[in-house]
Amino acid sequence: MEVFLRFLQKEYQWSPNSVKEVVNKLSKGDVTTVWLLAAYWENVQALLPFGMQKMVAKELRSRNMIL
């Protein structure tokens, strides 16, 4: 999951600190893979800043992982 967010960080030019904070928050909730991120998206999306939420949701949708 961290690799996925780092990939998106480069694509969307997010700050490394923002990504690190999100990874830490998600890890504390045992969301450690992209599959788990997608599976629990409705519950964990609030842990991400709004702009990041939109882009992660877009990427998960493009991979048919969420509706």
C-alpha cells in the first residue's frame, strides 16, 4: 500500500510528509495493502486529506477495486 501511495505521490505531486502521515494512520488501522485499502475504503477514506481522497478513489476505481 505504501508503494501505491508513493507512486501516486509522484504522479499528483503530494508532499512526502502527507503520504507518510497517511501511511502511518492506515498502518495503525491494519490497512497495509491496496486490497485492504479498497476493501475498507468507506471506513478509511476520512483518514486522507480531501484532495488525496479524490485521487486515491479515482485510482481504485480505474483498477475496478471500488465502485
